[in-house]
Amino acid sequence: MKIDSINPSELMRQYVVRPKMTVQQQSPASDKTELTEGAKTFSVALKAAQELMDTQTSEHAARINEVTEQIRNGTYSISGYKVAEKILGR
């Protein structure tokens, strides 16, 4: 059963690859980026916070090493009152 006859040359014409057209874009020469004063302040505060965290991390690691050595030597002891205070959130 033949519905429509398509001429082969017509079929080929539909699938011909056309060359791409190039569009010239002009780059704007006036683009520039500026940070607001709030963004600059935030950047400084963020850097300071990161430095503080690095410092606290090394101090925290030193304390962990100290407690670990005390536990290994059997000299680590803590008051029951201090444990209770920490549990109660004081």
C-alpha cells in the first residue's frame, strides 16, 4: 500500500547540511566588577574566622594528644563534680 510518493531528489534536498552562519559578537569594553563595602567587610571577617578556626584546631589537637598520653600512662583523672557540671550544662 502506497500512501504518498516522495521524489528521492526532494528527500535529499531536505537533508542537505547547510553551512553554519557565524554571528559576530562585540565584547563590551566597559564591563567591570566592583564589590560593595559590605562584601569587602564580609570577606575580611571570613578570612579572620578561618584563621581563628585553624588556630583552635591545633590547640584542640594538642589537648587531645595530652589527654591521650595521660590515659595511656594511667594518670588521667577527672572530678565527678566536673562531669556532673558538664551534664547539667553549667
